[in-house]
Amino acid sequence: MNAIYPIGLPIAISVTGYNSLLTGLLVIFKRRDRVGLYYFIFSFFVFLWGVGLSFMLNNDLPLAVSAWWCRFSQACALFIPVSWLHFVLVYTDKLRRMKQILGLVYIVTFAILPFTPTHLFIRGFRSIIQVDRYPVPGPFYAAFTALFCMVVTFSFWILYSSWTKASTFDKKQDYKLLFFAQLYGFVTGSLSFLPVYDVPLPQYNLLVMPLWQFLLAYAMVRYSLFDLEEIAKAAQKDKLA
């Protein structure tokens, strides 16, 4: 692993971003409904974050270039938790019940957004874990980190709760596959917060992050995850039973 670290970081995270975009397109073409739309929006923000981060992690770029891409990637990352929550609420059919919570998350997200180009979001850059320019957090970046942790944890709690309460085996299988595939992605991606807060954890996790989208794509093909036709068959089977 040391032979490709940190040189492989930009490549790995770039692959993750483009795979996320392709997976989002595949879902929206399979579903053609609100579930597909909101999953694509979430995937698109992951794509933008991944592309921006890949430039930030490239030590060969000039400071001004990598700094710009760093701010871009973190501004895009700001929308990952709220778009993920929105998708989860639509997917689990809990949007109407939790509309106010989602609205509050959107308000906080857009309240932080104007500060992303300023020193109140990213105060500067430091060399850490063999990456020349890792962001140093400002107060609004700390607010973003707290928002990310709370919203993502809450989203997975909703997904897990729906999984355990699902009435059919097929629906339980869908929730289970989605839960574990996305949990892998969020855990490996969330570890990139640690060097921001001066925790010198080498980002080997980013080298294996592309597996996230490959696992999800495999689940979509092998187990018909997100497939409306399979969902309709399961519903009809349940109705007949």
C-alpha cells in the first residue's frame, strides 16, 4: 500500500467520483421516479466532491490551484448530507412525516454555504499525512462537520428502522443492501475529516473507497436493487399471499 500512497489518492478518489455519477445515472434510468431523481442528486454531489478532492490531493499542483479545488470540493460536500437525507426520506416514504426536519437541514446548509469561500470556513492549509495542502478548519467548517455527522447518522437510523419494519423479504433485502453499501462509502469517506482536525491518520481508506460504488453497482445488477419491475413483482406476490 505504501508504494501507491499518496500518489494513488487523486486517482482513487477521482474514480470514486466518476463511478458515483455513473451509478446515479443508472439509478435514474432504472427508476424514472422521485427515488431515482434524489439518488442522482446525491450521487452528483459525491461526484463533484470527488473530482475536487482529487485535485486537492495532488501534490504536484500549485498552491492556488489546489486551494481553489479544495474549497470547491468542501462546498460540494456540504450538500452531501442533506441530499442523502432527502433521498432516504423519499425512499422510505417518510418525507411527509419528517418534512420539517429536512427543511431545517436545508436552512442550516444554505446558511453555511456563503462562508465556504472565506477564512471562516477554511482558514488555510497545512502539510499532513504526506499531503501538501490539507484544509485547516474555521468555525463554519466545524459547523459543517457537526451537521454532517448528525444528519448522516440520523439518515442511517431511518434506513435501519425501515429495514427492520419492512413487511416483505424483498423489501428487507433492498434496505439491507443499500444500508451496507452506503455505510461502507460514508465510513471510508468520513475518515478524511480527521486530518482536517490535525489527526494524522493516513488516508488509506480513500484508496479502497472506489469499492463503494462497485459494491453498489453489483447489488443493483445481481440483486435488482432499485429495480421498479422487481419491486412491483414483490408487491404483487405479497398481495396474492
